[in-house]
Amino acid sequence: MTLSIPASRVLPVMPAEQQAGLDPYMAQIITNRKSGLSLNHIIGCPLDCGYCVRHFWGNFEQKVPQLLVTTPEAVEVLVGHEAFRPDTTPIQLFNKATDPMLPGVKPHTFAVLKELDRRGLTNLVLVITRFHVSAADMELLEGLRNVRVTLLFTYSGIKDSRVEPIAKSDTTVSSILRAARMRRRTKVILYWRPIVPGWNDDPETMAGVLNVGRHADAIVFTGYYHKEENAEYLRELGVPVPYGDDFQRRKVLPGELDARVVQAWRDSGIATPLFRKTSCGVTYAHQVADYNGHLGVPELCDICPVAQVERCTAALRPPSEEEFRAALESFGYDTSAPFLVEDGHVLTSALGEQRRYALQHELGFQVWEVAHPHVHAAHGRALQGYVLSPEEQAQLDQARDRLAAAARYDDD
């Protein structure tokens, strides 16, 4: 395969000894995230966002993008991955370790898109950026005929340049407006994140973000990964960091803040729909049912457009035990591990996130881990700001007991 990247614009490959020192997660070219099978063969970003996830893996100081493998090799690894299904599996490009629209990265982003399109694949492809998207970029995106591309513009309204250096310019807003004006086939989502108390939760900032969002196909909002590494970095810059030292594996967005976001959206009167989950916004924009089966968590859907709820209702179907085992086998996963098909979800144990997400994308149905409970109205977020009621705690204990009983039954 030969991709259309001029030799002068091909990024250098990271030396083998440097790659050997990477965190194992950063070294993974393909990972399965909730929003899609994620291709990340480029590492390095100069944007210096204070809350960047690269803090967690010790890579924040690498500012110059470099390749882990060549882009033709990366495409082959993607389409040959155990979790990839042509025309079905959602794909994300460069959402872990760089920005796909950086000048050095952009030729590789478009080369991947063009190659997937050339192969006739119709998969949903998510491109998450906060950087400059030009008129020429939009013309290239609009020229694609098969892959279904969504541009998700990360825009928080944060004005503190210590947290977001890009806040000093109007790069993201002007790109949103340009993309929205030129879009026909490409979808545009305002990715309102992170929403953090004291940073961007005041009424004026919320109204400003929503005003930009009126031009998009959808708005998706979410919270902040509160982990020790980025908290320490921000505190060294003198930035007030909320939530104390209660660090979390999931994003933090307390219930009262969720309620204020929803109320601000309702008060704004804009027609652009608001969603709590990325896949919900993406699938609404493309007028298909949510590939993660979030309707299995119905309290998520109280803000969704009626038409989207109807699409998801028509598509949501629990797998039989035989179908779930067949799905496990198709991915090469352990078919002997216990699971329970329950109302709106399949309850599992020790599958791990990446395997669960692959199953969700295949089945369009929620797959939960018993060790990480879903609390009513917490929407799969960190439980900070939420409390397990006695009834929820009892339900969780009962679920664990049921799964343990299922494991014993299988052993017999």
C-alpha cells in the first residue's frame, strides 16, 4: 500500500530504544475505547493542555510528534485487529497522544482516512481535535465517499491559558464555525470538555459555549479526569484544582454540575441537542442507533431527541447466552468466563475494558463489569458527587452474588 503523503511531510519514526522506554499503554498502536477502536501510531503534542491524559503515562514532555510505525503499517494493523469489523466497528484517530490536525500529523490523518475510504469501508470515524481546521481540510473531508467522518471539536470555554494555552486564540471556535458552515456529509460536534468547578462552570462561560454549539450537529459534555499526575502539574502552575486528593479512574462530573449544564442548555433555547455520551452524539448526527446501547441506561436518555430514542429503541436487543458466547469466541476471548444477560446490560467479571468495549460495539448492547458499579444517574462517571443508596448497594451485592453463582454453575 502506498499512501499519499509527500516524503517531505512524513514524520520521523521514533528510535527503537526510545520506544522501548514508553509506558506499555502508550506503546499500544491500537486500543479499544468506549467510543471506538483507537488508532494511535503518532505520539507527541505541543498544545500543553494542563489536564492532558499524557500526564498519566509519563509522556507529556514529548512535544514533537513521532511515528511508532509507518502509516501504511498502522492501517494494516488497524484493519487486521481482532476487534475490527468492516462497516461496523467505530474508529478513532489519534485521540490518545497527539492532535490529529496538528500540521505534522494532519497528512497522516488524511492518509488514513483516504485509505479506509478507498477500501470502501463505511465505518464511523471519529476525529477529535481542538486545532485549526481549514477550508481546504473540509474540502478533503467532504470528498470522502464511504467512511462516515465526525469532527469532534474539544471546546471547554476555559479562559485560563495555564490550563489551556490554546485559549489565548480563537483557533477552536473559528474552526468549529468554518467546519459547520462547509459541512454536508461530514458531521460536526462540539465536545464540551472538561467541565470543571471553578474553571468554566459559571453561567456566562456556559452560555458562551452553548452559543458556539448552536452551529454544530450535536453537543456532547463530560467531566475531568482527576488523577494525581495532572493535579500535581496544575498545582505547580498555581491553578486551583477541585476534588482534593480523591483521585478517580473515571471522569468526575458531580450530579449537581450535570444538572446545571442541562439547565443552561434548556435555558439557552438552542436547537442543537445535548448528549452525555460521545457515541450518542455521533450516532445522532449520522441518524443511526447508538453502537454502545446506552438506552440500556435509560436515565442517560432524558435529554435525547425523541427521534434518536426511537432509533435506539428499535435497535436495542439483548443477546441470548448463545449469541454472547459466540461473540466472545469471534474475538478470541474466554468463553468459559461467567456472565449474566440482564435488563439493559450483560454483567461480566474480569473481561477488562478493552474486551467489553469490543463486545458492546459488536452487539450494540451494554457490557458491564461487576467490580465497577453503575450508579443511577452517575452515568458511568466517577462516583464522587454520587452516593450508593441502600437499594443500589443491595442491588450491587445481589449482582455479585448472581455472577458468583453463575461461575459455580459453570464449574459444575
